[in-house]
Amino acid sequence: MTKFLNPERIVSLQTRAAAERHGESLAKELLACNSIGEISEITDDKSETELWEIFAAITNSVPAGCELHLDITHGFRSLPLIGFIALSYLRTTRNVTIGGIHYGAWEERNQGVGSSPEVAPVFDITPFLTLLDWNAAADQFLQTGSADRISQLLSEAQQSL
């Protein structure tokens, strides 16, 4: 993803086991990027407390007002879900713009067919986060009769087209 996004900063959240297995090669990859690479150790999500620690690790690594891309390709167990919820939280509490939520479908790669290198499709699943906005707007309308938020979302959708 770094080739396409050219990020200023990359934060990789890793368990101790993942860091031991892949940390060195990832550190080399991060050095090869024209961005600041940071590896942050997280717990193994074996308890509710550890899930909250992971949430805190994600939210504490994101500065207010930035644009954020989340790559969940190698997310394990509950990590993609916690990341998704953290994005929603960060949009509201820190004015973070979500540039994209990305998933590289490695299992769908062309597996080096012919002379091509292995290439995997990358899916943009950001619209699922937008669905939360529509849900909240519909709830607001049903609870209060106010269509202000739905109107704003419709205007934003029209402008993006």
C-alpha cells in the first residue's frame, strides 16, 4: 500500500510473536519507504482488558486532525473489528479524516501466472464505515424527526459524484 499512498508515517501494531517472526523484515521494509516507520507492540487479545489495551494503542498512535488509512490485511482475530471501531471513535473525538480502510486479498492473487509477479487485489472497504453515518442519521431522524444529518449526507454523496 505504501507505493500507492506514499504515507508520511506508518504505524504497525504487532503482537510479540508477530514481531519476533516478522519484525525484522518489516523494519527493513519500513526503512525502504519514504516515511517514518514505527512498530508498536500490542497484546494477544486474550482478555477484555487486553482488547481495551489494543484499542488504546490504536487511538493513542493517531494524532488529531490527520488523514488515516487502515490496512487490515494481516489483522488477526478481533484486530480488524477493533480497528474499525477505533476509526469511528477517532473521526468523532479527534477530527481524523479516514482516507481508506484497505484489505489485500492475498488468497485471491494471480500466483505469478505467466511472467507476471504475484499480484493481489486490494479492496477498499471504507464504505462500510460510511454506513455507520447513514445508520446514525436514520436513527436521529426516527428519534427526533430531524432530517438534517440525512440531508448533509445526501449533499456529500452528491458532491462526491
